[in-house]
Amino acid sequence: MRRARSVDAAAEFLRLTDGLTAGDPQLTLFRSITSRLAVDPVAYPGHRLWVVEDGGGPVAAALRTPPFHLLLAGAGSAMEELARELRAGGVEVPGVNGPLGPAERFAAAWLRDGGSAEVRMRLRLHRLDRLEPVPEAPGTMRPITPDEHELLAGWLAAFAVEVGLQGGPDALARTLRERADRPLGLMVWDDGGRPVSLAGSDTSVPGWARVGPVYTPPELRRRGYATALVAALTAALMEAGAELCLLYTDAANPTSNAVYRRIGYQPAGDAVELDFRQ
């Protein structure tokens, strides 16, 4: 019989969910947050953790790091038990984020007694099959410099507004602080001594690298900067030991999807972010 319960200790949660998330590229964000909490439990204030177990161990899990939506992992068939546990505990769930099937199953269970779900964003996961040559663009990739932090913080704020990112500019300001000094954490394409495009990466899951965010100011687009930057960053990640490179795109944006396919990234699964309305 399946049973959902909350988990207090992040290290225990990581142990319990390891089998659910290992080897699944769609759960890299879930695994990244879980791994971070296990070594730094105060990294995400107010976080909550849950697992759904049957006789053989965990079959699904969820976490929430306010203000972000509930993040899901595991079997869609376990979402009913998860929704029941969260309702019984009076947990606030403003929305959900996860692979398409489980997210839709949770939404149906959560909203059974009323309310509606609105799509915030449909996401498509891409994985690199083989790095393809791309047209050259003027300039070169380099790390960001301290005197560019203010400029790039503005770029990330604009990116957050443009894509409707949860957490808004504050979430990406945190990204800037955390990744600025990491090797390949935040890189720019430099043309003529000035940054013209920005791309980041996260390698918190050993052997896997997730590219993002990627942003070029509107006035500098359609010049090949982002394509060249993502291709160069991907190559550098592979040279640094990444066995798998991943990135997410807005599934409704044909331009970005086409750009990444030219580099060699291919669709590997769909996810969705849903806002709940009562």
C-alpha cells in the first residue's frame, strides 16, 4: 500500500530519492536542489520535502523551495497520494513543475474539489547527441568580470521578465552571485571588447552539465552570438569532463529550439509549469 509522508532531514531525503532521480535527465533540477540541501540545509529557506513509498521503497517525491512551485519526481500514478498528504497537512501549493505526465496527474488530484490550472510555461528538455559545427560569429567566449556584474544583473532581470520565470529577477540575481566565480558558471560572448550574449551552466550533478540561462539583449540578436556561445560553452563543458549536456527551452519558442538543434541538442522529454487558481 502506498503512503505519502513528509521528510525533515535533507540528507535522508537525498538517500531516499537517489534511486528515483539517478539516470533521469528530466530530474536534474530536482537532483541538483536535493544535493545542495543535503550539504547546506539552509540554502533554501522554508523548504519542504515529501516522499511516496510502497513496500519496495519510494516511488515518487516532491519538494518545495518557496516562492517556487512544487517540484515533482517519480511515478505519475503516485500523485493522488501525494496530493492527499499535502492537503491534509495544509500545505500551500500555488502551482507545480515537473515532467508532463506527473505534473498533470498531480494537478488533476489537487484540483479535484475546485479550482483550475493555467500553463505558465511548457518546457522541452534537450540533450546533446553530438556537437555539430556552427557558423562562426565575430568574437570569442570568456568568463564574466566583476565590473560587468551590474550590466549582467540587468540582462538576467530582463530575461526573467521575458520568459515569466518564477521568482523573477531575484532568483536570477542569486544565480549571478552563486555562479560568478565557478569555472564555466557564467560566460559571455565578447565582440569588440564588450559582452554581447550570456550563458550559464550548472554541474552540480556529477558527470552532467545543464546549460542555462541563455540571454542576448534584443538589439544584439540574430547575429549568431548565442549559437556560438552555447556551442563553445558545451564544448568546454565536455572538455572539462561532462558526459551529458542538457538544456531546457520554452517548447513554444521555435527560434530557440531550432538554434539548439543546429548545435546538436535533441528533444529528450517535455515538462510543464502550472499555476493553480482557486
